Amino acid sequence: MKNYIPLFLICLVTSLLFFSCQKVIDVDLNAAAPQIVIEGSVCDQPGPYYINLTQTVNFSETNSFPPVTGALVKITDNLGSTDILTELTPGSYASSSLQGLPGNTYTLSVASNGKNYSSVSAMPPPVDIDSLSISTVSNGFGGPRKRLVAHFHDPAGVANFYRFKVNHYFVVNHVIQYWVEQKGISITSDRFQDGTNMAYNLSGRDNKLISGDSIAVSIQAIDKGVYDYLRTLGQSDNGPQSATPANPTPNITSGALGYFNAYAIRVKGIVVP
């Protein structure tokens, strides 16, 4: 039995999840002036799209990031269309008319507390997941486990960057009751595999695949700036075995932290055998 998971819902869910997973930010442990954190995205599915604005806090303060309110936030595409976002809740700004399209370039502009910030992100063409496969492998630690792999064809002749999201869904009578996102940052590029059939292992070390689970895998075609942000975010959040911690590389000007991501998304589902 196949479980229907609307693509626009996956786009919205992954966008919102993307906001929440960026809150661990390395800053100077000594007292420092607050920095604005800008997080948001545009995808090729129907909006609204969201931009979240918060501020960093000192290490000694509670891990609560105050919202940045009253900002002027707008997104402009390379065709000249501009959408001025509305602040729905403190620090959360939503688009109203913008429609993300592959091939377009989007500029985010934020004016807050006398400073201007901007970011540019180009939306690549989407890439389909050809198939998902699940096999049983032995990991040498606690017996066999199931491995989830996404198979897709990389377009030749252009540098491509990808982000994957894996959601586990609990479905009753074709209705989604709840979902759980798989932990971790899953990104790859075609640096050594341009134009080939690629296979990407999506089995998180701390996430188990259980027979009967409904799984939705999304592949985001992202640009290099977002890829570099996610890559350095992963390096700074991998514990004591990682490289020397540092702030992730933002793609936003004027000293802001965070990212702005224009991506094309495709989704494929599978039921774990």
C-alpha cells in the first residue's frame, strides 16, 4: 500500500525544519555584541516562504534566541519581481506573492536596526530521485541493520550540490498522524562523479529503519553558497572529533550569521520491507 505525501507539504515541512536545526552557533565565549541570525528559503513549490530573524546571546545566558521584530524583509528575483514579507509572529516573516522557479536568482534584503543585510541564491534545476533501495547489512556492532540508499542521475557538465532530508511517517488509513525527521546534515556534490548515476547512503548512525515504516526522502538541488554553509555547520557540530570549531560560513553580507537558500525539491517515498 502506497502512502500519499503531498510534495508541497514536504517542501513546507523541510523549510520549517531547516529553520530550527540552525540554532547551535559558535560564538566567542566572552561577552560579545549580539549578532543577527537570518535563516530562510525559497523553493520551487507553492509558498508562502519564510524568513526567520533572531539574535545571538552570550554563552552564559539562557539558550533562548530573541526574535528580531519590525524589520523590512523583501525578496527580489532576477526578473524584477519583489515580494515584501509580512511579520506573522515575532521574528517570522512570510511571503505573499512570490513563486520560486528553477533557473531564477533570488536576492534577500533585510533592513533592521539601521543595518542592511543581503544574500543572493540561485535556484538550480531539480533532480529526480530515480529510486530508493533498502538492504540489510552487517555493521559489526549489534548485528544487522537496514540501509537506505537514494539513486539518482547527476546532470553532466555543471557543478551540482545536493541536500537530502529523510522523514519517517506514521500513517493510519492513508492519513499522516505524525512524522519524525532523521537527524544530521546529509549533503553531497558531484565533484568526482559529474554526469554519473549516483548512490547516496541515507542511513543515519542513530536512526533505525523499522519494517512497515513509511519513509519520504527529499532531494534539494542547492547552490554552492548553501552547500558551503551546511558543510561548515556540520564540521562545527560534530563533537570532539571534528575539526577546530568555527562559525559556519554564511552566505549573507554585513556580518550576519545564517543562510538564505533557493532550492528545487523532489520527493520519493518507500515503505520499509
